Amino acid sequence: MNTLLLGVGNILLQDEGVGVRVVEEFQRRYLIPEGLDVLDGGTSGIDLLHHIANREHLIIVDAVKTGDPPGTVIRLGGDKVPAFFRQKITPHQLGISDVLAVATLRDEHPKNIVLIGIVPLTMETGLELSTAIAAKLDTLIDRVLEELEARGLAPEPIANGDAAA
Amino acid sequence: MAKRITIDPITRIEGHLRIDCEVDNGKVTKAWSSGQMWRGIEKILEGRDPRDAWECTQRICGVCTTVHAIASVRAVENALNMEVPLNAQYIRNMIIAAHGIHDHIVHFYHLAALDWVDIVSATKADAKKTAQLAESLSDWHLNSYANMKAVQDKLKSFISSGQLGVFANGYWGHPAMKLSPEVNLLAAAHYLQAFDVQRKANQIVSTLGAKTPHVQNLAVGGVANTINMDSQSTLTLERLMLVKTAIDELESFIKNAFLIDVGAIGSFYADWTQYGSGITNYLSAPDMPMDTKGTVFEMPGGYIKGGDLGTYKAITSFNDEYFKQGVAESSKHSWYEGSEPLHPFKGETEPNYTDWQEEGKYSWVKSPTFHGEPAQVGPLANVLCMAAAGHEPTTRYLNGVLGTVKALIGVDLPLTALHSTIGRHAARAIRTGVLYESLKNQWQALVDNIGKGDVDTFNQPEFPKGEIQGFGFHEAPRGILSHWVTIDNGRIKNYQCVVPSTWNAAPRNADDVPGPYEAALLGNPVADPEKPLEVLRTVHSFDPCLACAIHLHDDEQNEIIRVKAL
């Protein structure tokens, strides 16, 4: 229960939902080992508070806009993650930055936070990822696995996991 | 000379809302409400299986997930003229009630309270006096001196760290902040405790809905929960008892903190019963169906004209013609083609963006009317309709809040005081009390019905050849929500959502009559146009939710709010 893999974003806006798509794909391919929780957070805010509270490790997957070309994968760690979330503008009543701030106020802030991000190509209305970003799902899942392995977690592949995708 | 204020975006709401005001002699003389996002999400549903629509619609918004799911299954069931098993109604009703309680608590404490409560001032309070005041108001078990002192120490160390976090961008020390440091500390303590309470309400949704934030148990025709008192993988007695425990834990906070705080804070801001009435036509949906057909409801709803409860006309069933025929939306001042009001079954969504035009088009939100008139929706509309219908729990909680005010400041507030900015907050707390009682009743109804041997939760939908139409309504936390669907040969042909904030955030309509936010802002005081706290108070009192669209993390745009005084 110490590590949370959290995918966020809006799946109705194509690449905006890439974080959720990564988490869905991860669950199709791997058995979730003890010590790991996996959550599709959608566009929730305050609902996520008790999921992230007191985690040893929080790994967030999300679309990010860095000015880099679409498809660029980034990793942010340590104090840079809350700082990064504070900079962003959010149309949410309480975005992830606020939820992390509330966790701080309540002394429940996750000890280690990592953000795996990818620069989206399109955020038009639609349920499908763009081809360019869909092609990066394997890369993103590999990055998630690296993070998990660094934390001593080794998810076992589900037999024929790829076939279900 | 008149000044112009633009607030873009309004923060601590869901979605992107811009408000423009003209201020003359410290009062708002004109206002414009502009939704700054275009969703067009309904288009995704065209051609899809109507049985899957609810899973898509619950992704429209991060806050209103379950409400769009409920309205969607009801719309499709209405098109199919289906009945829903009693157990499924009760389970859905419990999800509705628990979600509503969660949402109202979060809105009051975590989104709106900071417009009225000065967190920085709370650090200067005499914590002993705070505890004395709190204990004189109610016997909430976390009102002790030790608790108040701990909260104050926490706030002091948090603020002195320089990282204000959630409290950044507040108008601390603003002249319109009127609470004493002691009351500010009391509210701050409950602000912190409310995080734990909202979680209890959410646990009920996740236990019944199989998952949060997105429930998985709904189905056109009922719910996917199978009831088996012996099996581990289904809705068992153990899970039902877990739900019951959570319901009981909510009771004390709602009765001894939320309802009391609203009365107390309202007493100190009694002048705000004079501002923010605006549109006093009120529309709300009946909800909590107690039969399979949707003709008997635990919570009544209907329409009130011009603030006169004597004009109340009930909406009586899921097939109600008065409601069905009454709704139309105009695009005269919205960034779409056309201007004549259209019924949702004939709704069109062809964008026509023109930039912000004071006399022309200026919003992505359409302007809905009910039988030709603008209507305010939300907890105030709901509470007034339920009071007009003689709903006993509503009257009881309403009298309770008015009693708190009387005890504190000796004033007998008339019912008309509710037509106001502060009245919308009072109504939200009253509705939370009513929802708590409903939750308890629905739990008992479910247990009793299972006890009779009925374990049905699902009727199989069957789609006919050809075209059918249906609508579904739901009294959501922000007001009446309706989904309108046209199905052709078992596939969605057209889908329209008329959401609560469309009613309230509406721009001027086809007759150029302002919408509820716009009308409510007229006459609103503004002490300092550079810090328009009072405008935020009135807008936040509606609990705006402009269906979330964009969530992207952006490190290019650092500008958070543009407050422009011209």
C-alpha cells in the first residue's frame, strides 16, 4: 500500500487522457504486486486526497506542456514536482497542486513524488489517443516499470497480456 | 465614474468562467457571465451504444462524475419506457445522497468559506474563547480548547513557513472580512476536519459504486450490484453495515458543525441577505424515486415563479410533460449559430466564435429558459420547492438554521432572506441535512426490501428498430441536470446535456434578459475594484461548475488570475 501509480487526465480530450490510458494499459499487462496501488484518477481533485495521503511513493502519469515537441517524455522528481504543479494553471476547483498542498497542511504529504509526463499532440474532443502519442505507450509503461523497479517492485506480466490490449 | 472589472478566470470553481462587471459608486451596475470553454463532448456519443453513454458522460467533469452517469441511464431508460427494480433505485439513491453530501461539504468549507473566513486572522484568536463559543453552539466532539489550540498552532507554523499553499491568493485582511479572530479560528478548525468528513461520504459512493472517482455499478435498466447476503463478491450484509456506519458518522458533523457554522457565519454577515437575489424563478427536479416507474419521489421538485412559493407547480414523474415541453436554449448571445430558442431534442451546437462582444455574443454557455423565462437552479431552488411542497424534513432543517441566527443575533429572518448570496449557502446546508435523512431512509428501504426476498437489481434493456427519444433528469448538487437522447436503431443519433451551471451561468437570453449570475451581481457592493472579493462571494455562492474540459499541466502560462480594473 506504500506506492501509488496515479494516471490523471480527461479521456474525452484525446491525448489529454494519456495518463489514464497508461494506467489502463498497465493493468491489462501486469499483475499488481503487493505494496502497489494503481488508480485512474480522471480529472478528480479533492477525491484523490485520501489516495495520495501518507504514501511512501507517488508516481503520477500525465500530459504536460513544456514547449518541447509532441511525444517528448519527461521525468520530474523531488521538490520539482510540487513546484511544477504550482506553476500550472488549472481549471479545476482543486487541482493536484491544491490537493498536495492540503496533504502538506495535514502532514500527509507523500514522501517521494515522481511525475512521468508526455507532451500531447492533440486535445480535440475524442476518445482515442493520437497515433503519435499512442505509439509512445510502450515507452511510458517502460518508464513506469523503471520507477517501480527502483522501488523494489517487480510486476509480473499477465500471460497473453499484450493480446488483450 | 463607472469602472470595469474583468475577473478571468474565477478560481476555486470547476471550469473556466470569466466575469465582467461595471462598478459605479461602489456597486455593480452591469454584469456579464462568460463560459470560456467549448466542450462539444456530446458529439463523442453520436453513433455509440446508448448502454455505454453513462461511462462517457461521467468523464465530462471531475467533480460531477456520478451525476452525469445517473442522468444518462435515466434518459435511455425513459426512451425505452423501462422500469427499474426497486433495489436499483435505492442503491442509486444512496449514491446520489452520499455524493451530494460530499459535494456540499467540500463546496462550503473548501471552496466558498475562504471568501468569508480570514485564515490569517485566525492565528490571532484567543483559542479559549473560540472553544467556549463553539461549545455554546453545539456539542460537536472536536470543539474543545485542545483542538482549537492545535489547529491554531498548525496554521501559525504553516503560514510562517512562507508557503501558503491552499491559502495563497486569498483576500486576507480585506475590509469586507467581518468575522472576529475567534470565529475565524472556529471555521478554520472545521475546514480542516471537513477533509475527513467528506471522505466518509465518498466511502459510501465507493462501497456501492464499486470504485471512485468513477463508479462502475450503473447499467441501463438498473445496477450491476448483485445482492447476495452470503457471497463475498457481491453486495453483502457486511458491506451494507459498513455503509450504515459511515452514514451515522456523517450525522454529527452535518448537524453539529455544518448547519451551525452556516447559521453562525450567516449571522455575522446578515447584510448579505440583502444582496445576490437576481433571478427568483426557481426550477428543481424531484429525486429519490421510490417506485420502479419514477412516479413517487422522496424529495419533491418543481417550479416557482417570481419568488412566490404559492406559485409552486410540481414536476411529478420521469415522464413529466410540463418539464419536457418547458426547456429551450437560445444562442443569441453565445458563440454558436442561430439565436431562436430551441428545445434540447432539436438542439444544435455549431460554433460561431466572435470574440467577447458586450451587446453581441460573449459566452460558450447557451441561455436556457423554462417556459420562456430564465430560472435559477441549485440547492436554494431545491429547498424552496421542497418547502413549498410541504416537505417535513426540509421545513425542520430550515427552521433549525433560522433558529441559530435568532439565538445569535436576536433577529427573526423571514423566508425571503433566502433569496440572497448568503441564502444560497444556508440552503446548501439545509439540503445536506435533508440528504442525510434521505440516505438513512434509502438504506432502510433497501434492507427492508431485500428482507422481503426481492434481490432483483436489473431489467434487460431491449432496443426497438427505428427512432426513439428520451430524457432523464436528476437534482444534482448544483441543481437540475437533464440529458436528452435520440436513439436510432439502437445507436445514439443525438445527445444533449443541459447542465445546472448552464442555467445559472447563462448569458443574456433571446429577449436580452440577463442570466442568474448576471442578475445576482447587480447592486452587489465592491469596496475595492482591485480586490473584488464581494463579486467572488456572489458568484461562488452558486457553486459554479463549468464542466471541466482541460486539465493539462502547463509551465508556460504562469499568470493565474487577471483582475483588470479599467
